[in-house]
Amino acid sequence: MVGAMVTVVTHPLVQHKLSVMRDVRTGVKEFRELAAEVSVLLAYEAMRDLELAPQTLDTPIQSGEFPMLSGKKLALVAILRAGLVMTDAIVGLVPAAKVGHLGMYRDPNTLKPVDYYNKLPADIAERRVFLTDPMLATGGSASAAIQSLKDAGAQSIKLMCILAAPEGIAVIERDHPEVEIVTAAIDPRLDSHGYIVPGLGDAGDRIYGTK
Ligand code: URA
């Protein structure tokens, strides 16, 4: 496959919530809640192709065959720390999913990802993986995280982010062209510090109230 597949979730609820997140006046509590809500709406779209199979069951009125999830089990994997708010929210939708964590931070000088923690479900090769990182900026951390997932055997990976920059999309497209990206918006560019412009600032700081 050539070229990353990118799905932009243009639903008005997602777009409105994202705009409130962008607003510099939005405080920590509201930002965190909105990040969780947008994540669930992104998951709704990212999980659109989950497999269903008919199951026989009884309603209080009559028995019948009804569609239930039947395909591979799921894994949600957060890139720490900002991805946590996304997996914490999405696991409410898919409570049987296992949750993994990849610790990466961006070296402020080189802007390259530094790997400091890796804890993934042992059976990740048998699961569909939804990797969460709110900001796909340079793409360095996300690409390294996808590589860690592949090294652990993962075969089906989607990357979910709240905001993406063309530079980050291009890196995923180059390194992992089979990985679909699901995002709420694609902003025009990065600034010289690797921040998405106009963006929403540092997602981790805004979620956790740090600076
Ligand atoms: N990470 C963030 O939190 N914000 C950006 O704009 C870029 C990377």
C-alpha cells in the first residue's frame, strides 16, 4: 500500500469540541473532559470496520439472530502521557479491550522520541490495536511507537489523534503506510519548536495542568 490513509472526523460535535479545546481560555477540567469526549467520537469512527457476526439470543419478546462483535479482540495503547486521557475514555466503549502503555517523550533539542517505558498486552499480535496520541506533530513519537508495536508482533494498527500536522502524517505515510490515521483535524503546519499551528498548545500540559 502506498500513502497513509487518513480519516478526518468532520462531525459537527467533534469540530465544535475541538474548537473549544483550541481556545486558550479553556481551563484544565473542561479541556480534559473535551479530550475524552472527542476521543470517544473518534473511536466511534475508527472502529467502524469492526467485524460483526450474528448471535442467537432471546429478547423479552422473541428469540432471533442479532449482530455482535466477533472479530479480533482489541488493544488500546496510549503513548504517555497525553494519550492516557484518550485510552481512559475509549475503554468505556470497549471494556474488554486490553490497555498498553508506551512511554515516549520528545527531546526538546533534537525533537526526537526517547523511549522510557513499554508495557503491552502479551497477546498483542492477536489483537486489533488502536494507538492513541492526541497530537501528531513531527510524527517521531508515533512512528517509533508503531515500530514498538510491530516489534511486539502487532499486525493491525490504527493511529488515533485529536490533531495532526502534514509533517507528522508524511512521516507515518513514509514509515508505516499501512497504518490508518484517524484525526479530528489536520492543521497547516508546525512551528520551529515542533508545535502544531494553530493547534491547541501542549496537549499534556493542558490535560494535566502542568507547565
Ligand atoms: N505536542 C503537543 O502537545 N502539541 C503540539 O502542538 C505538538 C506536539
